[in-house]
Amino acid sequence: MNAIRPPEILLVEDDEVIREATAEGLRRDGFEVRSAGTGPDGLAAFQEREPSLAILDVMLPGLGGVELCREIRRDSQVPIVFLSARTDAVDIVLGLEAGADDYVTKPFEPAVLAARVRAALRRTRPIPMPDGGLERVGAITIDRAGHVVAKDGEVVALTPTEYRLLAELMDNPGVALDRAALLERVWGYGWAGDARLVDVHIQRLRSKIEDDPTSPQLVTTVRGVGYKLTRA
């Protein structure tokens, strides 16, 4: 019987010391790791063989991490985790808006990065429905068995995190879910996370499923609380 191969991580980091130390830490945690030191090399490595997950530094030579994330998102929905030496909100939000699922700021503990990676990989697993059928809200249908979301019959390309977020909202129709609850249920955080993760992913989800994302009718904001799914 063939052994199950561990998840393969693509690490793109220009600092050689950080790159090697991070790769070694991930290997100790049971992951296979390929690495690259520039944006173009990272893109070439991704296109050569799609990994289970990509870790991208924000500041990369040749092709920045945000631009690299956008290039990856043209053809793939694999989880992406950003590494950033900056705590500036603009950099973090730009990365999330480009399609990243999560971020870790430097310096970081290897165990923290490994935990974020494992949580992101868990979000790629299908979410079963008790009756195994389709669920519909407005023009949106979600097929849990096939892990597919469609709008007016056309498949919508969601990242694993966006899919989990929509599924969580659909599991609680009409219920206002606060950001802390969504962070715990969708991102798997057992600790306080960054509310910007929720807000930016709600924005991205709306851009894909709402007729007019600036005036959402499905995923609505509950001021002072969070978000809820509003059935037509």
C-alpha cells in the first residue's frame, strides 16, 4: 500500500536565513517544502507543480508578494498565507484583498505558522450536508458533496476560506454572527484573531455572489455585531 504523502508547501521568501529556517521548521512539522527566493521564481515553481498551500512574503524582488498572489489566483484557489515584516494595515489588507487566506507577521514562532498552515489546509476539506442535497438562497446554490457554489447556474470560483465562510452563513440563516464567532468557526482560531480577516473576506465573497456588492442583499451587515445571511 502506498503511503499518503504529506501536504506540499511552496515557500517564497527572499531572506535566505528566514527561508531556510522556516522550511526546516515546516518539515519538522511533517510538511514537504519547496522554496524560492524571488517572485518570478516562486511563480515558476507554482506553475510547474501546484502545491497544497503557498506561503508568500509580502516584499519580494522581481514580483511582489501581492502581485504574485494575484497571479496565482488567476488559475488556482489553493490556500495562501502571507508573511509580512510590516504591521501596517494597508499592506495586510492589500494582501487579503489580493486573495490571501491568512497572514503571519514577522518575527513569528514556527509553531504559530504551522498552526495557521494546518488550519488553512483543514478549510480545503468538503463540508458535508446532512441530507447531501443542494441548498439555495436567492440565485446562489451550494453543493456540499461536490464542494461547488453556483450563481444562476454558473459556477463561482471561491477560495476554500470564502467557501467555508459562505457555508457557515448558510448554516445559520438570519442569525447575526459576530466576527469572533466567524474567526473561530471558519479560520479555526481558538484565540482572538484579526477582525480584518473577516471583513475583507466578506467583501470578496460579496464581490462574487451579490448582484451589486455595494448594496448587498444576501450577506448583510448587522451594525455593532457582524454579518448574517438574509434570505429573499
